[in-house]
Amino acid sequence: MEITAREFKTYLKNVITMVESEKDYLCELDRKIGDGDHGITMSIGFQAVRENLDHELAEETDCSKISISVGKTFLNAVGSSVGPLYATGFMRGAKQIKKKEVLNDQDVIAFWIAFGNGVKERGRAEIGDKTMVDTFAPFVDALEANGKGAEDLSTIFREAVTKAEEGMHSTKKLISKKGRSSRLGDRSIGAQDPGATSAYFLLVTFLALIEDLTQKAG
């Protein structure tokens, strides 16, 4: 499979649409353990990305430059902790696709492995801390385990997203160990982490792009 810069930008626009549709739900999750503004924060960040895509990046064909610009734009728009996390993800991913206008399967896998690892390293979190790392880490592990196999990208990515979904749901059973929600202690048990949820939404949106392209190619 090949993913062009135009299709990469289509993915980002799909994320923007997804965030707007899930904004209230993400805020609802965040009200249980945080400030209740995670959906709004994500919306602010990706609306800034939308402006960037429509103007500065409208004619850009280098996937790496697109990713770097998106990361910086999100960071500049969002003042909360999620800003540096996603900015790091996009910029780490960009290093894997330098000067590429078209991404192949291995490019895509390398991008997302670097993205997930970048978030983990920047957040200094581990699986079990009740953060977006509970979504990204098992996703990355699955890509690393299956990424060089003979299966097509759609299958590999779908299996990795399934692991990400399991990680997201696992946060309901966990005690929050990072950020303001860590002050709740045992009271954070039972609530699904909003950051883990928005991370899953980003991944499942990319899966939808891959499956759409696979269907069209078939």
C-alpha cells in the first residue's frame, strides 16, 4: 500500500472531524478524574491544525514536513500537558519519513512506532499509570512484533489497534499515577482515562483510512 501526502492530510482532516464529534464525550470522561476539558483542549489543538492544513500546508507534499508542522501547530495552540506529548509524537514520527511524498507499509509502521514511543518517553509514563501510554504502548508492541511479517498493512494495523483498544479499556481498572488525577487515588478506579481514549480515536481513524484505501485498491 502507498499513502500519499494528500492522503496523509486527509487523515489529519478526518481526525479534526472525529475530535469535534467526540469532544463532549472526552470532556465527560475527563470530568470524572480531571478538569473536564480534554475534549475542548483536543478541539483547540486540531482546529489550529485545520487552519495550518488549509493555508501553510495546502501545497506541501513532503509527509515529514507536514508531520513536523502539525506537531508544532498543536503545541503552540495547546497549553496543557497533551500539547508536548502529541507534538513529540508527530515530530518523532516525522524523522522516520524524511523527504517522502509517498509512504509504503514500512514507512507507516516506522512512523507510528516512533510516534508512540515519543509520547511514552516525553510523558515518562509506563503501562499501568492510567495515561495514553496504556493505549500507545501495546499498539507499538504489536507493530514491532508483526510489522515485518508477510501480512498486509491493513491486517497488521487492525491487530495493533485492537491491542490499543484493550489498553484503553484497561484504564478503567487502574489507579491514576500521573497528573492531577493522581490525587484521587483509589477514587480514580472505574473511570476510563480520557487521554487513552483520544489516543485510541487517533489510531482507529488512521485504520479507517487504511481500510478505505485497501477497499478502493481491491
